[in-house]
Amino acid sequence: MRADEDCGVAVDPICGQPVLESDAQELEYKRRRYFFCSGRCRARFERQAERIHVNELAKLGTLFTDRRASWGVA
């Protein structure tokens, strides 16, 4: 890779590992792009995509509220 290339870094939503967007496996789900460190993480996301997407949106929503949220397994 050249030094002048724009190289974004993303976080794998399954394992939390930072990945280079240019080298990562990519998947678009509900108009959002996700990047994965491996095919295994991508496959796991594809099996549980809706649950992961909803949890991600819910956590993002708590950033804009004054109430404290507690996260647990339902």
C-alpha cells in the first residue's frame, strides 16, 4: 500500500479487532458497511445480523439520552 492512500480503520463488530478497511472483508447490511477481520467473523455476523444491528443502534441511542442504560442478556 502506498503511504498517500487513504487508509480507514474499522472495528470488527464480532470480535472487536481493528481492521484496515482496504484489507478487510466487507458486507453491506441495511445501508451500512461492516468490515471483518476474517470470513469466520463475517459468517457469524450474517447468521446474527439483525440482532447485532439492533443492539448497535440501541447502544448508539443511549449516547443521546440522560438516562443510564443497563445491558444484559434477555
